[in-house]
Amino acid sequence: WLEPQFWIWYVLASRPMDDAHRVVFMLPLSPPPQTIIGQTAWQQLRTKQVVPSRRAWRCMSKSKAPSGFSSLAIAAMIVSANPAIARHCSWRKKQRWHCCRQSIAGWRDWAEELEIKSRKVDLRMFRDASGAALRGMVAVDHIESDEALITVPAEHVLQTTTGGDCPLGDEVDAACWLQLPWWAQIALLLVYEEQRGDASSLAPWISSLPRDFSEMPANWSDSELELLTYPPLLERVAEQRREFDAAFERASAGCRFLLHEEKFRWAVQVVRSRAFSGAYEGRGPADRLLQLSLIAVLLAGGVATGSVGLEDGLNGAFVAALAIPLTDFFVGQSAKLKRRVVCPVVDYLNHDSKSASDIAYEYFGNEFCVRVRGGFAPGDAVCINYGEQRSNDTLLQYYGFVEPGCPHDVCDMDILRHLDADASQAGAKLLLRLSRTGPDEEGMAELCKLLSTDDGGADSSTAKAETELLAWKAIAVACEAELQQRSLAKPRLLSSHGAAVGMSLEGVPALAAQFRAEKEDVLIACGAHAEARCGRQASDAPLSLATRAPVVPVFQHAGAWQHCWADGLLAQDHSAALQKYGFCLVPNAFEKELAHKCLMECQTLDEAAAMTVTNNRCNTGSRSAWLEFGQDTEREELGSSLPALLELSERLAGVAARMDGLGALGGEELRVHPATMVAVYPERAAEYALHKDSYAPEDNDPATGATRRLTVLAYLNEWEEGHGGELRLHQAVDNRPDPRKYEAVAPLEGSIVIFDSRRVWHAVAPALCKPRWAVTLW
């Protein structure tokens, strides 16, 4: 009630009044506002009714306020009811700035009292792209990769284990406890700790927890859920509500302390948005201590009675003690036992899908520790990954937010709605889980089974290929039909700032619009990929344009491919950059006219379906082909059909000899594989995951790129800011890449990039506006 109270204070402070009245409103917690202006008037003040009812006027007249106060309270209510002011005073706006600041005040003091270590991070306030206030952790000192960020003693966390006893003892019936799902068990622990008040060591942390979860779909009205236009999530929310009702009924029957439904609902939502899980070794530190004590007693008794010698007893005790952690380790690795935990302070960390993080139980320290791959500089936001492969369905349902461009997002679609209306009306369904590069394997198999006409004859392989082609066509048609239905139903979100076509949104409508937009992005990408698969050969690796077979690299001496273009282009500073950073960038390396001619030839190849679609999991969706030019006959053929690409390929082949002359690899002699790979990343339909081009010496297989030493990339695109498709050159520590930190290189026409194939971790972002073309030589 601080915001409406502020307006009351403002109106009162704007005219002369005695000190006693001023103190009341400068200290709004004493007395409570209801005793000042009356209960009904206070309720109307909170709901911001523009015209107060007659009863409200009477209640304010009879309030216990000093004489002459009623008119000022009425004026204050009218001020706070003004629509322009009400927009700034919205009671349910997500995580108001001042409320967040109150919740973070003094957090380190109570965290240190609980022996929670978080020396290099601090809790700060942010504003997201839409201007909403967010709370999160920031580095205040240099943090090394995999350094412990936060450690929390196990005694100060809320946790449950598979089949474990209730930590509350007789407060909850044992049989009831075992029947509850894990999230309901931890929710009971949280409710119990809150009811203990200041007697609970977790009281300061509990007071910092949010009280309003209006962003979560489980709390939305039916009309708000309909804004999602996504039946699968509506079904999951309905199931979530049924699970909650069943859990509350069980919990209320088995609890011996007061349990209100609203308080239990709040606790469940706290738990579902903050818990993490891991393997459980089957026993806790108290059990281990008891076992060690028993070993010590047996040792002392045996030595004292003379039944065992000291040396033999010590050896036996050592073996028995060593067996305890070994047994715990193997049980934790092999058994399906789970530990679910909510850790104070750890829950202040925000989510980032690109973060490679680990929250683990430290066995010997009996504590929980957070580590993140990749270092942080002072001022960097410190985020963790809330879980691998989490789509926006999960993030919205359990965490109340939508992640723009979520790399793991999917769209569940009943394809029969768009392919067979009669079967769909009869109740038949075929649910496909679509990603940006097509359906899941199980869904694709079911669709092919539905479309198959194969009778097991001699041409079954041909029939299988035809069925797969038909399935991709069906997916492309279904994606387009789904997009058309969605465009008729709801306006598409234009930006991540909550602005939709012709309207400004906030709250639930903004979340729903953003969720719809992300699902439409998935459908657009999946449809584009499905269209690309129609009529094109697919393979795990690029195929030769001439032989339509995989290419095994055959390297030649670099001097045989020396080129005056490379000799005049590359200088000592390029060699120095390659040695220091692992890569060098050369803008305007070749003429835009040549880039344009190469682009036209590439597009001709693609239109003729000469390029194969990649099945590789790291690079699904791109299309590529090898252009081999090592032999005279190969150069003659390319010279007549693809002269611009041949010229560019021969120039790139000259890079090796020039880099040898500059000593770029410390005297290591380079050889050339006289073949270039032409590749296109269709709009929103392909990307390349984080990888290296060569994993030698660990991998010595030439087929997987082990012989690659330098990668030379040439770009052909008329690129502008916002087109996407950037090459991302990632930082790495001890050969472990940081997925959050990288240098983005725009794929500008005429530019080249040279990097160490065995050293540089890199990725390719999705192209957002048009296809992205590149020519690569190793």
C-alpha cells in the first residue's frame, strides 16, 4: 500500500499541517491505513475507483482521523484515481522498482549469518528491455571460470529426497508426506518456516520472496489463457491446477499445523520457480557421522580388549571409512534417487540459456555450490541456466517469463487439423513437436507411418524416400496453415519491448503476445526448413558437386597454390593477430563485384537443388556443396559453369602459402585441400552450434576434420545491422568455451576471416532477414 499512501502523504504535505499529522504519514506503517481512512474507503483507494460511493464518503467521515482530515483523504483518493496517475501506480505491475529495492536491502548481512558465501557477487537492480524492474546478481570482482560463486550450507536449504523422511517430524503425517509430490513437500517446509517468524533462520530470505505470481499462467483467467492461442500449454496448465488441488487436499489432511490454501499456493509457486534437482547418494551427513562414530567405537573397543592389534584395527577402520564415500558415490550414480533443493541467495540468479552452469552438492563440505563456465568482469550480470533444453512453454508456465530467441523453443502442433479435417473432427490427433529444424524423431516416424504406402516390396527404399518427401511437404503446408490461422486471430508482436501492432501492452497481454511471437518464429523456421527438404538430398556431411559423394580431404603443398592476391592482402599484423587471438579479420578483402557474381552462381546452384541439406545435429538446416578444383579437369568444368566461384576459390587457396611465409603458426608447414565448401543458412531455418573445426589431437579422423589447421571464410552477403547470421568467435579457458562471451563478426560481402581450426570455438547465429552465404576453405 506504499504507492497510494505516498499520494495521500503528497496531498497532505502540500498544505500546512501540524507535526503530529505529518509524522503519521511520513511513517506509513504506524498506524495501519485502514484505521486512518476507514476500511471501505481504503479498499476503493486500492482499486482506484474514480467516483467514490456514498458509503465510502460516510466511512471516511466516521474514521478515526483528526478533525479536518476527511476532505484531504478524499482529495488523495481522487488524485490516485486519476487514470494518468493510475498507470504509474498499477498495483499488480510486475516487480515494482521500490519493492525490489526493499527486498534486497541488507541481504548480505543475513546471508553471512547463515554462512552463505557470495563474496564476489552482489544483488542489484536492473531494467529489462520493456523497462520492468528486475532483481539479479552482478559481479563485483573478477571471477574465474568454474570458480565457486555462491556456497550455501546444506542445513540452511529447503530440500527433499526420494523416499526420505519428513524433516518436520510429527508436524506432518509420515504416510501423507510420502504421497505428496516433491514440490508440495518443499512447499510445506516453506510454509512451516514462514509461520515460525523470526524464530526461523530463513526469515530474512523468506521476507525477500515475491508475493505476487500474476505472470504465471496457473494464475491467469480463462480469457487471459486464450490469449496464448496455444492449446498444449492450456492443457498443461489445467493439469497443473488439478495436481495442485490434489496435493493441497492431501497436505491439509496430513498437516498438524495451520495450512491455508492461498499460502500453500504461494509456496508451491515459489518452489516451482526456484528449485533444482540432482543425484542423491541415499543418506545424509548425520548418517555418515553415525557410521564413522560406530567405526571409531569398534576400533577403540577392539584395541582396548586386545581382540585386535592397533595397526590391524587402524587398517580396518580406514577401509571401512573409505567405503562410506565410495558407496555413496556409486549409489548416487546408479540409483534413481533424487535430491530437490531450494537454496537461499542462489534463487537471486537470473536465467540465460547460453550460460553453462552447475549447481551441485559438495559431498565433503555438506554444502551446495554454484559454478559457471566462463569468467566475469566487475559489473557483468551473473546468470545461470535454469535447466538444459527448456522451451518457452516451461519458462512461462513455471517461471513466468518468455525468453526471446530461446534456442530450445518448440511448438507442439496437431498436424491432422491442417491435413485431414474429417479425421480431426472425429477426434484423431497426431501431435508433432516442431523445432526450428523440423519435428522430433518420434513424431516424424509417426507421420511417415501415417503417409506410407510401402508394402515391403523390392523398391521399399524408394518408397521410404518418397514417404519422407511427402512428410516434409505436409509439415511445410501445416506450418503455413497454422501461421495463417494465428495471423487472423491475434496481432503479431513486433518487438521484445511489449509493443504489438497498433497497441501498447503490459502485464499478461504483453507476455501472451511475446509467447505467441516466439511460437510463430519457430513455425516460420520449421516451415522454411521443411520447404528446403522437399526435392533436395539430405546427408550428415556436405557432398561433392561433381560426384555427389562425401569428400575425403587430399592435401597438396601450399606453394603450388601461391596467389598474388593473398601475397598483397595479408601482412605481418594479420599473422600477429592470428598468433595472439587465434583469428584475424580482413574487411574488403576482395571486390564486391566478385562477391555479387559468386552469390548469383550460388543461388543458381541452390535453385537447381544441387546443394544437400545437412542432417548434422550441430548444423541442421544449412545447405552446402563441395567444389573440388585440384585437378585440371575439375578446374575446366568449374571455369565453364561457375567461373566466379573458381576465381574466389583459387584466391583463398593462396592464403596458406602467405601465412607460411609470415610464420603465422610458428614454422608449422601448411598444406592445401583444393576444395571450397559453399554453404547457405536459410532465413530463420538454420544455425551452427558452438564447435571447433578440428578436435585434433584428441580426434585423428580426417573425415571429422582432424587434419584441418586453418579455416578461411569468405562472405558474399549484402548485410546490414539486424540481419543476423554473425560468426561468433568465443572466448575459451583451458579449451572450454564460454557460451556467453564472443566477438560477433558480420558476414559482409567481400570480407574474409582466418582462424585457427584447432583453437577457436565458434558458432553461427541464425539469419533473420535473408539467406546467409559463405565460402570456406581449409
